[in-house]
Amino acid sequence: MSTTVSPIASARAALASFGERLVGPEDGTYDEARALFNRMIDKRPALIARCATADDVAQVIRFAREHELPLAVRGGGHNGGGLGSVDDGVVCDLSPLREVSVDPDTRTVKVGAGCLWNEVDAATQPHGLAVANGIISTTGVAGFTLGGGHGHLTRRHGLTIDNLLSAEMVLADGSQVTASEDQNPDLFWAIRGGGGNFGVVTEFTFRAHPLETIVGGPTFWAIEDTDELLAAYREWLPSAPRNVSGFFNWHTIPPAEPFPEELHLRLVCGIVWCIDASDEEADKAMAPMLDLAEPLMHGVGRMPLKDLNAAFDGLYHPGDQWYWRGDFVHEIPDEAIAANREWNAKMPTFKSGSHLYPVNGAAHDVAPEDTAFAFRDANWSQVFIGVDADPAQAAALRDWTIGYWEALHPFAAGGAYVNFMMDEGQERVQATYGPNYARLAQIKAAYDPDNVFRVNQNILPASA
């Protein structure tokens, strides 16, 4: 009579050094440990292994391979499609890897793969430095970076991957390597935009930039002003100085401070500014947009970048229901302007909306073939998000987001930022990497021929 041993029982023997850092379905902490930022995704892994060292990561990879279990890698757990977890498989949880080390002399920052961006901001701000990161401070560093990384400083300093100097990695066979321009350069090329397809990064080294404060915050207008404002924005933003950035957005004003009560739950369009300049220069930079229509609210002031990055933290909580779609955008024709206005006028919930993030300026200084991130000629990365705390809204969120995306997709560049994608299939992944996909598939075959790292926006290994 044969006896089947559960994965967690096997793991407790094979990974005995983990102790309580191994969590399975029978543990009281299991539901908390498996919970993702996006609660629309509800996966039940067989085992969650919290890794405190690169050696831990190597052990977990080997265990998953030996037991033929699917393997997911979790950094901050913020991925919209829930790709930091897997049903009936092993989650390699990097959350214990939280060290941040700043060298103010060389302006470099070493960041553990379990860190969130707010932890990096807190470490760099006292030195008057900043790493080019995103717009939501609770986003995990690892997944964000490996997907490319765009945010408030993209026009000024490029994508996050353009500021990545090296990465410490564990490969599919459990070996540990450094990826940089000088060591394993093909691997370094691939991880700059290619996601978690090639190994598990345990530590990043970034270039930081001097930045004490910025002029930032939102300006909101009535949604009826969309046509005039977006028509001007599409011409103004790409030609603005690189120290000037602002993403265009559609939102519902949250019913809470610091927003005036008379604006609560009002549909608006807006720009969230980030300007690295004096107050006078910032006012001059914003004037072409501010002079077009009377704002409902102009909440702009001088602040540390970390405060701007945390501005959405009170709105978007872990545990909300999320549905995402995205597209890169070259141009914004009049038909797209009208479609944006029409779809945002029927947002399903007050947390839903859409953002147009600038990905030009310094991001255009890097050629499409220089990193895996292919859309170096796009001007914007647009995201469509349906969000609410109530699980009963899930279908409405999906329907609105997909309908909105389908209305705008004919005007898009063809692919999407991988961090804005749900599980959308191989055709969509290939469109996102475009001409770089073939090289990525060759590198995948060299470093992960068995596709161990497949719980992601998967790049299939090239055939021999």
C-alpha cells in the first residue's frame, strides 16, 4: 500500500531550517500569508516559503523542481494578475529580504527583493537622493523593476531599469550569479523588462539621483473639460522640459479629507504633477494647462518625492478588488479623447479610473533593442483600472475595464506594460515584447530551458 506525502510534509523535512517560515494550509497564518494585494485573485498554494537569504531561494527552487510543483515568486504581492501566487504549488516569498543600503558617495542603493518602494524612499530621502520608481509607494520593488518601471521621474531619469546597475540572482538550477553590463550581460539585458522569466532576483543595485524636494500634487477639472485639456496635453507634455512631468487621469474625488466636501464623489479629469524645479519655474511650466480651464482644485505644493509617492496610499488599500488592462500609446487622436471621456463618465465605482503615464523624455534615450523593454517610442503607458472593496462589484469592474480597453485599443501602439496586464495569453505577451521576443526566448532557453519560472507573463523557451 503506497502512501502519498503532502508537499508541506515533504517541505518540513527537506527545508527544516525554515522552521515557521514555511506555511501550509493547515497553519493558522495560511490565509494571511497567501493574501494578495488584489483580492479578486484567490489562490491556494500548497506551500509558502519565506526566504531570508539567496541560499533559501535556491533550496525552494530545487524543492519545487524535485517534487514537480509549479513555482511562483512573490515580492510585494502587488501584481494585478496575482502572478505572485499559484494554486497547489510553491510560493517563493521574498518578503523577508527587506534591507536597503544607501551609499551617498557613489549615489548607489542596494535593495532587497522583498522591499516596497516606500522603504526605499525612506532610506534615500535623508541623503537628498531618489531612485526613479513609480507612483504607488506600497508597490514591490522587484516585480515593478523587472517589468520596466515607470513613474514620476521617468521623463527626467528614464525607466527604473535604466537606473539598474546590477542584480543578484538565483537561477533555475539553484546556482547564484550576478547580472550586470559586465557579468552575464545577456541575462542583464533580459531582466530589464523581461519580468521574472529568467531567475529570482534577491538584490538590486540602483543608481540614485540628487533630489531634495519636488513641486507636486493634483490639479482637478470637471470631466466635461476633458476634450479641451487632453487635446492640449497631448501636444504640450512631449515637448515639455524633462524636469517637468504630469500624468493625465480620470477619477472620482474620494469622499474624504483633504478634498473639499463639495467635490466629494464628483467625476473629474486631472493632472498629477511632479516638477523638479523652483516654485517660479514650476508655475511657469504648469501655466499652459492651468490657463485653459478653471480648476476645481489645485492641490500642488513643494514636498519630498516620498510624499507624492504616498499620495494614493489612503485610496488604494490591500484587499480591494482590482481588474486591470493597459496599452502603450504613441498619439492621442480626437476619437480617443472622446472615448476616454465617454467611458470615464460611467465609472462603476469611485476608486476606478484611468491614467496616462508619460514614458518619453529620458526613456527615449535608450534604443528599443538595448533592453527587453521594447516600446521606447511610445509617449504614454495607459492603464484602465476597475477597483472596489466589495467583491460583489467584481463583474462590473471587469466589464467596464474590458469595455473601456476595447474602445481605446484601436488607437494604441500594440503592446502593453507587462505590469498592467492580467493573464491575457501568449499573443499579448509577444505583442508587448515585439521584435525583442525572439531574443528573449533564446535567453530563456539558455537559463531556464524547462520553464521553471512560468507563473508570470511567460516567455516560452526557444526550441533547439
